[in-house]
Amino acid sequence: LFADVALAPRDPILGLNEQFNADTRPGKVNLGVGVYYDENGKLPLLKCVREAEAAMAAAPKPRGYLPIDGIAAYDKAVQKLVFGSELKHVATVQALGGTGALKIGADFLKQLNPASKVLISDPSWENHRALFTQAGFTVETYPYYDAASKGINFDAMLAALNAAPAGTVVVLHACCHNPTGYDITAAQWAQVVAAVKAKGLTPFLDMAYQGFGFGLKEDGEAVRQFMAAGVGFFVSTSFSKSFSLYGERCGALSVVCSSDEEAVRVLSQLKIMIRTNYSNPPTHGAQVVAQVLSDDKLRALWEEELAGMRVRIKAMRSALVAALKAAGVTQDLSFVTEQLGMFSYSGLSAAQMQRLRNEFGVYGVDSGRICVAALNEGNLPTVAAAMAAVIKG
Ligand code: PLP
Ligand code: TYF
């Protein structure tokens, strides 16, 4: 039965984790996977989460099945966070992290528009291509990163969108682009929204890092612009990073429709995708998030803790640049502090990234991506010395 089953390649990022865990060198540093670690190198358990869990433990509830679309208060809280208010013409469902939200959306889109292609940024999060391919789509890319200028080739991006056939699904990183850390400006978003609208494309905004760029509200710029344009679009939300709830699989898919009645029909189809896949979502993580988002005190605490993560990452970017300069690196590194979110495209080659790993125990992705959210005062000297060594050759 399984004689002809091929051995699948490892996920390039999660595979690095396995390699890191098997490394016995004491000074090793993991800047591979996109996970936020605190100043002590520990995965944080947020205070707001602890408080919500304490309240939940004090009033334990039986664990019946949730509705197919999840906890209603959670879906409403997601809408308020993403769109600024609860909206009847938006269909929102609880999902298994941002990945689960993307998959529900992909399955629904495949049914709706089986012949359309999917465009993702070049480069993008590795799983975008895999996930939309698995859902049956042909996945191609639009230009994004420009290695020469260490920024975005916006003209080429816009030209690709303008050349795409109507119905093409365009996956856009709402903020804090993974893997590059480069986001387009508000004025550029306006041009993207205009092109998408004029060409009849289907935008799918992936929002896995709301709050890690400039702030919760500020990072909603793309969503606001698409709303204002009156086009239908998809938004996947992930709370994995912003609540440090990776293993709870907290996310949501929102589909913006043109009327309340349309949203009811869309929701009914999303529920089929969910029902035939895992029936209904789990309770705990979404209950925590709903509790935090709907309680003024816990909500304020969360915003403070999220801001703390954002500010610490920015401080680590500056510290990395300063340490590299101190170690004798002369090239302009200002791009590191301009990038947003948890990642930095360092500009290092695959060969340099392999040297970092093999000679110095510093793990990043071969693309040159490092997770700056995993830097701290303790590991920074090791990382800077290793990077300086491979940059200087
Ligand atoms: N989309 C992007 C761009 C991501 O970086 C991630 C990271 O994990 C996800 C989606 C998936 O989020 P989750 O871990 O909640 O499934
Ligand atoms: O890009 C990252 O590192 C995160 C975590 O298949 C991740 O988004 C990486 C790969 C993957 C799932 C999550």
C-alpha cells in the first residue's frame, strides 16, 4: 500500500528547529523560526493571558461542542480589532491559527473560483505556496523584494497586479512582511487597492503580526483602505504571536461582503469547509482571547504587553546594528532598523547563513532571514560576532 510513498521534504523553517534542538553546542542561538522570546530568551506567558485563565479556572465550565464558527464573542472581538467595529456584512469564523484561517479561505475560494490562480509575494511565507497548492490552486508570484536596493520593487509589484486576470487571488501581507520585514507605505497601499479594484482581483490579507509594526490601529491601514474601497476581501488573523499563544491555535478568517445578506450566505459556506474538516474549533485559547479583548482592564494590559514586545524588538534591531558596527562592519545597515515585525532580511547569502550555523551555532533561514524577536542582551554578542565574521569573510 505504501511502497511508492515518497519521502516529503521537511518544512524549511520547522526543519531548522529540529536541527537546532539536536545541536549540543552550549552557545547556540535559534533565530530561525518566527517566535518571540523575551529579554531572558524565554517564551513569554502574557500576564493578561494568566489573568484570564485564572478567572476561567475560578469558574470552570463544561466542555460542550462549540458552534461550527466558534465562540460568538470571540468572532465579534476579532471584528472589532480588525475592522474597528462589529459588522454584519463581514462573515468571521474562529480558525485554527492563521494557518487554519488561510486554509478555510483557500478551500472556499477553490470552490467559488476553481479556475483562478493565486499570486503570492516573491518571497513569501513558505506555507502560503504549499497551502494554496494543496487546496488545488496554481500558485505564482508577484515581485516584491528588491535585493539591490534592500527594499521593495513596488513598480514591478504594481505592474504584476495590473497584468493579472480578473478573479486572481492576491495574497498580501497586511503588515510586517514575512520574511523580509519590508512593508509598502499607505500611499502605495492606495495604489494596490486601486489596481485590485480596477482589475477585479480577489485580495486575501494575511494579518499574522497586527501590533508588531507601529501599533494595533496603525497596522490596520491596509484593511481600512480595502474597506473604504468597497471591494470584497479576505482577512486571516493570527493571535499566535500577539498573545504568545502559539500552541492554542487561535486565529480567525473574516470575509468582507457587500451586504448583510451576502455575508449570511458566505458564512454558511465557510461553515461547510469547517464542518467537513474538523467539525468545530477548540475552546480554551479562543476563550482566553475573547475574555482579554472584551474586558477593559485585561485589554489595556494586553496592549501594554504587546507594545512591550514591539518596543523590545526595535531596541534589538538598533543594538544589532550598533554591535555590528562596533565589530568593524562598514556597510550601511540602516535597513535593519527600518524593517518591521519579527524578521530581518539580513542580505546574507545562503552560504553565509550556513557558515553562521555550522561554525558559530547561529541558526537563521538560508534566505538570509533572521528572527530579531529572538535576540536579547545575552545572545546579541554571539550573534553580532558571528555575523560580522561572515560578512567580513
Ligand atoms: N501567515 C504568516 C505570514 C505567518 O508568518 C504565520 C506564522 O506562523 C502564519 C500566517 C501562521 O500563523 P499561525 O501560527 O497562527 O498558524
Ligand atoms: O515564518 C515563521 O517562522 C513562522 C512560524 O510551516 C512557522 O511563521 C514557520 C513555518 C511553518 C509554520 C509556522
